[in-house]
Amino acid sequence: MTITVLYGDGSGLPMPHTVTILKHGCCKDLSQALGTACCLKSDECLLLAEVYEHRIYRYLEIPLDPLSSIKDDEYIVAYRIPKKRAELTRLEICHRYLDNSMSDNMKDCERKLFLTPLVSYLEDPQTGADIDLAVSRILSPLRRKTYFSSTKVHIGKENGCVSETIDKSTNSCSDLSGPGNQSTDNNTELEEMSNRELSFQLYITDDRGLNCRPIVKDSLIKPAKLVKVILDWTDEEHGLYDASYLKDLPEVHKTGITAKKTRQEAVSLFSCLDAFLKEEPLGLDDMWYCPRCKEHRQATKKLDLWRLPDILVFHLKRFSYSRYLKNKLDTFVNFPIYNLDLSKYVKSKDASTRSHVYELYAISNHYGGLGGGHYSAYAKLIDDDRWYHFNDAHVSPVTEAEIRTSAAYVLFYKRVKS
């Protein structure tokens, strides 16, 4: 089945993941499979929910609830939330738009729900400004790039995660602030918000969504385990944010295949290259015509590397196709970052004087399955001698230990001069 995973702290874009689980499995099995697919962190967990008519109809919080209760035409989403949330307030956000298609009179227009609801967790929200800041953070991945060009963007992570600031007007990664600036950034943003009107038209509502009360910056929020708000989208919001990421949830589709998806064993990049260059027999449909005996003979085919370029690109085969199945391969490929020596594969004697040692400088990642997914990239800035993660408009530093994942799809190497 395909489930869209959404970030509860606004640290990434919604992403669909396709997983295969046992037919008679339970919600715990689904959460574990999704956690592996989306690379869930150790301090996170997944909150499963059914979405009906753009509202959260129910939460699937009982681990042993059978998956048979989920129908093929239902919409299930998963929210990445902090494990330690017992003392936190759950914030549930629904979206509305003004439907003026049936009337030219604005007073007669009806507000209708749309998009996928969002869920976050807050620590003791007290005023409308706290809610507005949380909504701003959770929507931050949806901000359009044109909005970034002359604006300093705050990528906040609540509940103890890293807060980063990127100054897009400089086009420099040196402006990334580390974890030590989190408290200062949060306090500054809260102070700025307290001195202006709220960014959104927000309403606090009851469980049924019938009674709505406007939220202003000084609105007092009653202590509660669950706070439900409605966000009214105007032309301004549509100009700043790309709402398409919250549209068109995939329906649950349970195929007849009930085998549990197993984690494939790790392979090395060299074993992949050996398999690619291995001699293989041609089938009976690909008989070779022998010019000597004037007959079609079964032959073999083999590829070799004659010489290598300065920039070498490996495109890993991540998708498998058969007569009945199409599948995404999540096998972990262990590839070297330094000293990739391909000397033994080069057949040209004239190329023996050149170095055949390569160093990794970029990776293109693919997350998701055949039904949909998301791309990101790791790249090394040579001048800084440091790796960065590029995820749409978000840029963050990473360590070399973090760049080798099962999501690696295309590897970029450069020749090391001898």
C-alpha cells in the first residue's frame, strides 16, 4: 500500500512511500515498514490517521489493530512526530478556501475544506501567536522559491530539534547556523511575531468543526491535549506556498501479494560493476548469425570498459520489472567515498598512464516507490571540504557517515590526479 508521510515539525516535504506487508498484519507492522522506508529517526515515531473529506476521521493509535479494517478506497497518512509527546499539545490543522464558483456575491460564497490536514506537537501553547508560529513552521517546506529569493527563511524544528537559518539572498551555505543558535532564533521570531499581526487567518474550532472562533495574536489558548484550528487560504497564501504538495493523496491499494517485504542484503559497488560487465548468454530469440558456417548460433555478450572519463557517473538500477510485478529496490549499495580504484576494469593499454582512482563528490537520492517519490541530493563543496544535503529549498550540513544510504540512486565521481 502507498502512504504519504508528513513531517510534524515542518522539516521536509510530504512524501509517498509504498510498502508491502502481510495481509493479516496490524498497524504496528505498517508503522515499522513505513519507518524503514522513510528513514525514521530514533527520537521519532509515526502517527497513522485516516483522512476523510479533508478532515482527520480517526487515528490508528492501537498497534495491534488489524489492517483489514482499512479499505482500498480510504486515505491513510502518517505523521512524523516526537516519541516524547506525553506532555505536549497536539495541534491539528485543517485548510479552507473561499468557493466563489457558484456566486458573484462574496457574501454568498461558501468556505470549503480542501488539502490534507497537518498535525504537529507544541509545548504549552498559550496565545494565538504561538499557534501562528507553529503553522508558519509546518508550512515552511511549501514556500515557493520565488519567495526565498529576497527573504531570510527560518527553518524551525520544534520539540528540541535543530533550528537553522538560511539567507537566500547570499546564495551561500556559510550562513547555516548550528544548534547553538536555536534558542536565540526562536526567541527572536517570537518577539517579531508579537509586534505584528498574525500571518494567517486562523480559527480555533471544536471537534466537529461547527463552532469557529477567530484567533488573534493575544488570544488565550486553553490548556488541552488537542487543539484544532482551521487555516483560511487567501490569494496571498497561494502566492507564498505551493499547496499542490497537500493535494491528491494516494488511495490505499492492497494487492493480492501478501509476502512481507524483506530487507535485501547489502551489496558493494564493485559487485554491481562485476555483474554489469559479466559475460551473459544470448537467448534463443537473439541468435547470432555466423558468417563462416552461415547459420544462426547461440552466442554470448560481454561489455568492457575501454577508457574512463574525468567525471564518472554510476546510475544504480533501483527498479525491477517482470511480467507481473514492478518493484522499487531498496538494497543498500556500499560505495566508497575515497579511493575508488577501477584500474583492473580498464582494457585500453593507452589509458594505463592515467589515474583510474576516483573520489565521490555528489549523490542523487530517490525516496518513495514506483507510484511516486521525492528526490534530494548530497554534494560536497570543495572549497569548504564539507558535505551538504540539498532538499528542495532546504540546505543543511551533513557528515560523511550520513551520506551512504539505501536511497542513493546516482553517484558522481571525479578523477583523482596522480
